[in-house]
Amino acid sequence: MKLLIAAIGKAKPSSPEQQLFQDYTKRLPWKIACREFTAADKLREGEQLFGACRGYDRIIALDETGKALSSREFAQNLGNWQQQGHSSFAFLIGGSDGLSDTIVEQSHLVWSLGRITWPHMLVRSLLAEQLYRASSILANHPYHRD
């Protein structure tokens, strides 16, 4: 499986959030890339994010208005898509003003990590952990406990 995280904002290389992100991405059995873009306006950010995910089978937008999924439900979505022949997934994280309406409307899944507001750099770490957790669930590894 090939994964992309396309995000607005640049992570500081030695920040705790970036180190946590790298810790989880190193554990992943899947190839993952992170592309970062500078903040502008929502329309320009949307163009940058969509441009980054051309050629990916499924686009997942992280947005507070999205569907709240349990870790197991998220893993099941990934597993189902894989069984349908999809092997590349792009995860989009907007800037401080959120994602453009176009991204929300055209994504295959709009996913909410909950109703609270997370710092954008921490969202990357949370996403990386959930991807690792999903890989563990799909492999029947004991990392995840219901």
C-alpha cells in the first residue's frame, strides 16, 4: 500500500510532534510520504492538496465536519478498499481555516478525529498512529485493544 499525507504547514524537523510522527511512520509496513505546503487561502491550499494526490486511488480528508470513526471502523474501511483493488491513499490536512468545500465534496471519505480542535502538526502524529493501528488491526496484531 502507498500512502500520502498532504498537509498545509511545515513541520519543524526536530519538534516533538515531528519526532512522534516519524516514530509511527517507521513502524508502518506501508510506504508513506508527507508533502507539506505553505498556507495561503483555502482555495489555493485546496489546489495544492489536490495537486499532490493526483493518481491516488482514494482521497481521505481530515475535517472536523467529517464522520467520526472508531479505529476498527477506519481499519475496516482501508481493508475494504484494498479488497476492492485500491492500493494508494491520500490523506489531506488543511490549514487553520480548514479545507475548501471542493476537497470536502470530492473526497472519498471525510474523517473527523473528534469534535475537539487539534494543532495541525499534532494531527499528523495522530494520523500516523491511527495508520499504524489500522495496519495492526488488519494484521491481527495485538497492538490494538477494543
